[in-house]
Amino acid sequence: MSNNTRFRIQFINQGKVYEIFAREVYQERLYGFVTIEGLLFGERSQVVVDPSEERLRNEFEGVQRFHIPLHAVIRVDEVEEVGTARIRDMSPGGNVHVLPGVVPPGSGRGK
């Protein structure tokens, strides 16, 4: 892969949909996990600051690589430009659904 390759990754974490951008996405030896490496964020020189992107920037500060369970990955796209990283709620009428048997933490089910 070239250095210009960028990926947009959408995954579920604690009942929310995370959308992040990274340089590398691959499956490593850790069975059942996708490895994300080289996180990319938009330019900080913008006058308007997106609080969702700032929260992600702070949450992943100092992280070189992290692993997402395969069943939590919604979508991985190869993109030309880095967009805005964000966190969205999983709305009851939305397009994102939890797989059967996978209970998001804090949902109150399965206790």
C-alpha cells in the first residue's frame, strides 16, 4: 500500500457508532480482532472546533495502534481525503443494528 492510502472505519463502541480515519487497517495474529494503526484527524487550524472530533482526539491521544472486535466493525472504506471523525448515538430507527447475541454494555439487557 502507498503512504497516501486512507481508510474510514465505522465501529460500535459502548452503544455508540465511532467513525474514524486511519492509515492502516489489517487483521493481525489476535484472532477475531481488526487492528487500526496511524489515526488521522482533520487540521487543527480550523476556526470551528467539532466537539465530537476533539473528544476522539483526546480519547486516542498517545495510542499507536488498537484492536476492535470483528463483530463491532460496521464498515471499512478506502477514501481519498480525511473527513471529520465523529461519534454518533445508535438511534432506534437507524440503519445500524446490533447482531443477535451481542448486547451493548449499558443496554440493560442480559443482566
